[in-house]
Amino acid sequence: MRIGARLAVLAVAAAGLGWLLWPVASARLAEHAGPDASVATPGRPMFSAPGATNTNAPMTAAERAAAQALWQERAARARAALEGYRKTTMYPFNSRPAAENADQLYPNRPVTEDRPLNNGSDEADPSIHILTSQSRVFVASGEDVVFTIAARDDEGKRLPLEVTSARASGLPHATNASPPSVAMRFNDQGQAGDAQADDGTQSATLLPAMTGLSAFDGTIRVELAFRAGERTGQHIFDVVYSPQPPAVWAGPFKDSLEAGSLVLRVPVEVRQAGRYIINARIDDASGKAFALATFNDELAAGTKEVALTVFGKLICDAKPSFPLAVRDVDGYLLREQGHPDRALMPRLMGVVRTTANYALNSFSDAEWQSEERNRYLTEYGKDLDDAQRQLAALNAGQ
């Protein structure tokens, strides 16, 4: 599903339950009022009753009140759907508030887990906690990944842990039925990725480009066996490796004010044509995460300029303090078939651009517009207008 369409789905889902319940509510009203009741329902004349001999008989006060209540509810739901969709889509899909993307704001933080000890046969010992981390899941050519493992008891006290064996192996897939495998060595000596010696945490670093896995494209699984106290256990780490970057950064970021929005531009040398997704995190001058800017489009081979937009209304509404910091940029070529589903560009860690100081009033406060958005707003508006007309007719008949 296209990202733009997903925004519509969110708004539709918010009001969808009400539309589904409408026929049920109407049926209950008819049952309560009796077989000859005049109930205003979609597709049925407001002042008629099935089977009635006098089709122009006026509604009773009770019937009118019940119909008014139902149409008021329908109008409220239609208004909520309209306003919900308008609010959800007032910024474009490629320029969204940071609060909507909490899971994507800090992609370079280690992935940590706390699990009970498992001996490899699905028998867990909840009294022993196995704490693990890996510095990243997606690994581009030339990047490394650091793994750690430690053991604690229920009170958080350190337990002695020794990694007895560890191996990194490519998982077989259609284009690589016999992938390579290399041995790894974990240590607690303050070297090779270990942050502090003798702290009870065993660590190891995997740099695929410097091993027999250098040409492997896909998921690399690190399997290790260990002893924690008097118990033995096993653990698995998975990373997704791209041996050849499909594109590389070809110059620095630049920023400018264009059509009421802040536009970030960077040249990219595209080696493999296709659809690219590039994400940049935007912080305000205080370091607070403010926005996620995304590029999602086709790129032909050659040196191309990629533009990421921080939408003007998003800036006007959030009022971030300038200058803004552009940080932690990642990108990949999206593969429509096969595994893995992406080929990674080298990531840009930390701040890659500090923007100029722009005045807040230089940005446009206008909502985002598109043919699709206008079409949805029109349809939601029709639903609200219809409910309001039905309600007005009921009120006029009093």
C-alpha cells in the first residue's frame, strides 16, 4: 500500500465502526417502534412506513425523536470522519511530526533484550536473565555490528557468563543455497567491541566485509552457546547485510526556503536504478526531535539530487527553534521481490547539516493539497451534508 493511501486508511478506520453499526441501530429503532413506525434510514423515505395503508401519515413524537437521535449520531460520526481525515493529512506523507515516528527517531541506538535463559529446547529458566544487545540490525557494506551478552539474577546481580562457542552464518535463500560461515570470538577484556574489561559482559564485533561473508547478500545469523552460572544456554542474533551499496552520497546537504517549506537537498550517485527510500531526522536547536523527512521515489542511474522536505505548516504548528539539525540519515533501494527486501546505502550517523536561521513567519501555514486528498475530503463532506439535510428535514417537520 502506498504511504499516501495509508493516511486515508487511518482516518477511514476511525469512523468506520460507526457506519457499520448504523443499520443495526436503525433496525433496533424499528423493532422498538413497531412494524408501522416511520424511521429515517438510508435508502428509505423519511415519512413512509413499509406496509402502512397511509404512506403520508406523520411520524409520532416518539418516532421523530428516535430518528433525530440517530441522524444526530450519524452527523457527528460524519463530522468526526471529515475532521479526522483533514487533521491526519494536513501534512504530506513525506514530512511528518517526530511524535508519529517514535520507533524511527534513533536508528543507531543498540537493540536490547532481556529474556529468561533458554537452553535451546524451549525450556526457559526465568530465574536467570540473559541481557543482550546488538548495535544494529541492518548492516551496509563496510559497517560492523557489535554484540553483547550478560547474565543477571532476579535481583539484578551479575552472574558469571562464558561464551563457549559462536558462529556467524549466512542463511540460505534462493540465490545462495550454500552460504558461508565464520567463527566468532566473544571476550570480556575491553577489546574487539567490549566496552569494559571484567564487567561480566561478553562482546564481539562482526565486520562482514573482512570475513568470508563479504560477498553474502541477506540475513546473517549469529548463533552462540554459553554457560551462565551452572546453567547452559543458547542465543541467536540476526542481521541483514548488503555487500554492495546501490547508491552513495555524492556531496553535502544544503537547505533552502522553497514554496513556503524548508527543502534539504543532497547529491546521490545512483549505481542501481529503482525506488529509493531515504529518511532524515530533524531536531530543533535544543536537540528535541521535531520531524521525520522522507524521500520515496524512483531514481535513475547517475548523479541525482534528492530533495527532502520539512513542510511549512508543520514548522508553523510546532514552532521549532532554529537552526535545525539534520541527523542520522539512512537510505536503501527497495527490492520488489526476493530477500532481503532492501539494498542499503551507507548510513550517515550524527548531525550532517545545521540549517540557516529562518524566521517562523517565512513558512507557509497552508495545509497540504493533493488530488487524492481533495477527493477524500469531498466524499467525507458529502456524507456530512447528507446527514445534516436529513436532520434538518426532521426538525422542520415538527
